[in-house]
Amino acid sequence: MTTFTYTPRGQKLKETKANGNTVDYTYYLDGLLKHQVEKKSDGTIVNEHTIEYNAIARPGSKATPGATCTR
């Protein structure tokens, strides 16, 4: 079973997956998602994303460490 913890604003703060992995979420002051990182129970990073937005709040870029993005 997957469980969730939320911020006082109702945003996902932490997700704990059935396999024991956790996903932590951080947000910009305006409430848009800024960063998410998934880790195994031993702390090993499985997946990580940092999201930047353009002037009209659309995702402009997504940085994934160790990955190459082509548009």
C-alpha cells in the first residue's frame, strides 16, 4: 500500500511506496512543484527531478541528474 503525507496547503510532502521507497517533494513559494526525489530504504537515490517553470507557470525545463534531455 502507498501512503502519503501532506503539507498544511494540501500538497504532497512525502509518498511511501509499497516497496519501501520514499518520494519527497518540495515546492516553490507560489506552490508549484520544485523538486522530487525517490530513495530506497537504504537512502540510495532511484529518481530525482528539479522542475523550473516559465513566466506563465508551465514547466520550462526538468533537470534529472545523470540524464540528457533533448527536445
